Amino acid sequence: MARAYNFNAGPAAIPLEVLQQAAEQFVDYQGAGMSIMEMSHRSALFEGVNNEAQALLKELIGIPDNYQVLFLQGGASTQFAMLPMNLLKAGRPAAYVKTGAWADKAMKEAQLIGETVVAASTESDKYMRMPSLSEIVVPSDASYLHLTSNETIGGVQFHEFPDTGDIPLIADMSSDILSRPIDVSKFGVIYAGAQKNLGPSGVTVVIIRDDLVEQSPKDIPAMFRYNTHAKASSLYNTPPSFSVYMVGLVLNWIKGMGGVGQLEQYNRDKTKLIYDAIDQSGGFYRGAAQTGSRSFMNITFRLGSEELEKLFVKQSEAEGFVGLKGHRDVGGLRASTYNAVPLESCQALAQFMADFQKRNG
Ligand SMILES: *Cc1c(COP(=O)(O)O)cnc(C)c1O
């Protein structure tokens, strides 16, 4: 079997071991005579899967006891709306850090719910950097501060987080959750769609502090209230059971890799291969993001002309690489090197980049 060198931005690579394990259990999960997809979400077997995935996430990230882990549906995009529906208070603006396409979308949704302010923006730098912490200004009466820890499209990442005191810090970590250790106690809410670093699409992880769960207003529909799902351990209605099961397998794989600290080093080793190929190309390749804000998950880069970029994509595809075309909004090239992308794929890409330069430099 030939596996592609998969640099897709999302849905993205899943560890081969996980796929093989799921394949083994696909038709008959633990002797139940049926697959995970066919059993009741109220069954003991599925409750075990649900509880184990939650417990593993708590263990791997180091989530304190006063936080809940929720498995919801609708993607991170639904969280853009659900968050202000639950936590944006009348007369108290929600502050947003504008760092690219995803942060922008999150803020636009909040504007439909209530008042927002821009706490910092890097738009004038074409979103090619993250703001420094001193640039972020939060009104003292803000309902919360929202940021995007990694901008998947621009390829910029926060390498430190602001201290917001009593104002809840909210982070969309869709494209870098579990890629490095974080101090959860700095955050009020962390959310992430699963399809980049956690498994397949269909489930969205929300990590939320207890006091914020309790703030869910009673006048919004049940499905949109955090406390509905918290009270029911994410089994209020039928969950995306197969996706939750897959996330559990991925979390076990991360544990087997030695945990998030080990993964961070692995991710740094992987991205170094590609950033070095860019930086040592004598200007043939140019990193799109400013050096200090470079992402360890999405590497964005350019070539001298769009024709050359098209040729790069075409020839890379012929050699088994997938997903290297940049997002349509920004163009250029992008290699997404999420947790499950093996070092070997990055070695192969660095080699391809050197060969391509020899042919076209
Ligand atoms: C992919 C992505 C989203 C959108 O996720 P969906 O699950 O498709 O709604 C939001 N934010 C970031 C940072 C992303 O990378």
C-alpha cells in the first residue's frame, strides 16, 4: 500500500496505526457483533468510549478539575456563534484579536449577537504576523477576549498568550490543539474542530471552565447552551459516535508517542526541515509569515512567480505529495504538518524542494 505524503490542511492526516486499529474493529467492536456506528450511544460500550476520550484529553492536556470537556457538533464554525450566544453580555463588548480569515469569521458571528471591539489587528501587515502581547488592548468591561492560536491559512501562530486577569480568554485552537503543551488555567474556553489534529471531522472539542458553563442563558435553544451538554456529559442528543471513537484512538496514539511534550519536539523537528529548506534556498523559496510568528503546523511559502508555484504543485502531486497548494484566499504554497504527519513526509518534502530548485533555480 502506498500512503500519500499528506500535507492537507483539513481534513488532514490521521496516524496509520490509528486507521489500522479502526479497520480491525470496524465490523465488530470488542465482540459486540456490531460496529461502533451501529450501537446505542446509551450503551455501556459507547459510554466507555466517550468517557475514555474525555479522560485522555484531560490527562494529555493537563486540564484542571474545574473544567469540562465537551464533544459537540457543527465544527469550530458553530463555536464562532455559540460562544457569543452563551458568553457575550449586554453592554459588555467581546474583544477579538484579528489575525486572519478565521479570527475574522469568529468576530463577524459575534457581531450578530452583540457588541464587539478589535483588541488588536495585524491586517495592515496582511496577517503575516501575530501581534505582540503589548499590542493587545482589552477593555476592562469586556465579556471576553477571543484569539486564534494558529491561523491555518496565513501560517502564523501565537507563541505566548496574554494574561487577561478576570476577563475570560477564549482560544480557537482548531489547528494546533495538542501540538504543544499549554497552560489551560489561563483560558476560559478552548475549542477545536477535530479534523486537523484530533481525528476525523464531525466532532468539535470544547474545554470550558465551570463558572462559564453556568452562565449559559436560559432563553436560547437547548442545543446551543453549553450547560445542556455539560450536564449530559455530551450525550444530550445522539453524538457523532464514530468521530468520538476515532478521537479516542488518536489520543491513545499521542499517549503512546510520549505525550504532548514529545509531540512538540517532533513537530519542531519536522517543521525545521521545511523552514530550513526555505531559508537556505538563497531566496528561491520565501516564507510568507514573519519569522517570529511562524507556525509549527502550517508552513506558508512562495516562489518567484505564480507559474512556478503551479509547476511546483503539479510536479509534487506527480511524486505523491498532496495538499501543498496554498489556500485560495492567499495563494502560494502551504504544507500542513499536523501531529499525524510523519517525519518521513517532511524529509521527502525537503528533498523534493531541493530537487525542484535544482531543476528550476
Ligand atoms: C478549520 C478551522 C476552522 C473551521 O473549522 P470547521 O470545523 O470547518 O468549522 C476554524 N478555525 C480554525 C483556526 C481552523 O483552522
